[in-house]
Amino acid sequence: MAGRRRFGSIRKRDSGRYQVRYPGPDGQLRPAPMTFARKSEAERFLTVIESQMMRGEWVDPERVKITVGEYTERWITQRPKLRPRTVALYRWLFGKYIEAQLGGVELGRLDTPLIRQWRADLLGKGVSENQTAKAYRLLRAVLMTAVNEDELLRRNPCRIPGADQEKSSERPVLTFRQVFALADAVPARYRAIILVSAFGCLRWGEVSALQRQDIDADTGVIRIRQQYTEIRGVGLVLSSPKSRAGTRNVALPPSVLPALRDHFSSFVDEQDDALVFTNESGRPIWRGNFNKLVAWMPTVTRLGVPGLHFHDLRHTGNTFASRAGASTKELMARMGHDSAQAAMIYQHATSEADLAIAAAVDKAVKADRRKAKKESGEVAPKKTTKTRKKKDDGDDGMAGAVARKR
């Protein structure tokens, strides 16, 4: 008579198949999720389970019956530090690309072939590689928590090489002339936002949240301390920058200041907390509405840069600063990127290096504008509108070049 097994038990059923039961770490007996045609198969199963327990790799099958959809929602709600916009983005990505095919699948049944098929199906339906990569990265992050923190999975099934990579197209970089031409082409109320965004390397959320007290119109120093975020179903939410690096001071080239001062006198209320850039009603500008207010697409197409995005102004400004000799560390500080190696300058001081960057960009701007005037035969500045000052204090000779077109 064969002795009792050291771990688990095997019983032959009336059907001829073998049923397995084994004790978990808590001492409770658990049945195997399937029966086996041969006793040797049942024995191998018990050997694997025992080995997993000895190595600390065993996962209770009952715990991984939670579906991908249930676990993802729990994953999102248990992260209180996520910004509202990030929460909205994650839920949108999951609902749009993951839920239909994987949302009802139990975690314990997820494997790499299933995820590979999901990804292939998305691409086969015409979903772009970039959007597919975003969805894949979200799923991978969720499952990584299931592996490392909750110990529900032994390893992450998101193991497809290159699936997380987005293919970024080369974004356009405007010339000095194109920046001023774009500023001249939009309605007068929105002229300065083009110049400030480009030469200050600002994000839309940052520039749209600027208040009068944040800008020194004499020195051109801008203090970035808050931003607007657009949340679906909520509206515009005012918050601090995402990271400490985002809170910074940025210096504008002096050549831009006459246009900025003119904007202040024409369109900005006197209160310190008055928004610098508003719509005709004096309200904050929504990103999507801005394109309509300035006829963005036909305007940039007419200027020879079809497909230009507003964010490309920031990219352009970064390029200007780089060409002016800014180091990587200085660029990181100017753009508000977080980096352990970068020396960041915060609200109460503007780095001399950043002022030097602005001065170098200004020198290049002036040289280019002088060349443009010479080529066009322009000899006198254009007249400004009645609502603007007839002459800017501290005019540096750029008034004609930056006067808005009617």
C-alpha cells in the first residue's frame, strides 16, 4: 500500500479522472482548478504548487478571480495623488481601448499571448500606434502593481518588446519671422499670447493662467506658479504645476516687451490677480476655443506651416534658447522639466543664466528683424490702434516690426 503524500492529496473519481486538493499557507484545503486524465499529471501539479509555496511565489487562485476592469478601477481610486485630468485620461484610455476585450478577463487568466492579440486587434482596427502604446503602458502599470504591491501575479504579462514606444513625428520649428508673422496674423487680443508662449517656452495651461502680478513688464520676467487644466465634465481647474520644477521664473527677450506692455494697457484689468489672457468676455480661454478664436488651422496653413500645434511654440522657444547657447541644465530649468541633475530656480529668484539666454535670443531676434526690414524696404514703424499707446516706453526700434496687422 502506497504511503500518504507529503503534500496534498489525489483522488480518483468515478469518471476515471484525478482530483487534487492541497493546503494553502493558511491551512485551508483548496481544489485544483481542473481534473487530470493521468495520476502522473496530478502529481506534477502538486509538485509545482509545493515548489511555488516554498519559493514564496504561490498566489491564491481565488484572489486572481478579480477582473481586469475591477482591478483597474481599484488601482485608479487608490491613487489619491493622481491629478483629476490624469484620472480622466486613464479612465478614458481604459474605456476606449481596453475594457471591451480585456475588462471582463480575470487577472489569473491573463497571459502574454492574450495581450499580444489585444494589441494586434487594436492596430488592426486602425487605432494609431501612439494611442495603442498609451493604452499598453496603462495596462502594464496596472498589472505591475498586481505583481509588485498586491502580489496577485508572479510576473507582468505585458512583455511585448517595443509595444510601449510611441513614434513621435518631427515637430516643426518656426523661425523668428514666422513667430512674429503668426502673432501679426491673429486678432490683436491674442497677439501677445503667441509671443509669450514661444519666447517664454510656456505650456498652454501655464500661459492661460498668468495673472498681472506674475509678469514684470519692465524686465520681462514671468513667474510660473499655477496652471489651468481642462477636465471633461468638470471644467477649468486651477492648480499648481505638476512638479517643483514647473514652478519657475522665465525671462522674455526685451524685443517682445513692447508688445507685452501694449497688451497690458489694452486688454488687462488693473487688479493684481487679473488674468493676462482672456476671451472677449474677460473669461479664461479654453484650449479648444482658442483655435476657433484665432482661426488657427487656416492661419498656420496660410503662413506655410500646416499642421502646426500650439504646443510647437514651446518647442520653438526651446530651440531658440538652445541655439543661443543654453546648456541642457539651463534648458531643463527654463522649460520646467524635473531632473535630479538640473539646478532649478524657483519663484523668488531668476537665474542670471536664464536672463543671459533671453538676451542672446533677443540679439538674434533683433538681427533677424533688421534683416527683414531691409529686405522689405520698411523704413518707418506702422501706426498702432487707438486703444494702444501711441509710443511704447523704452521703444527699442521694434515697434514697426511687431505692430499688429489689421
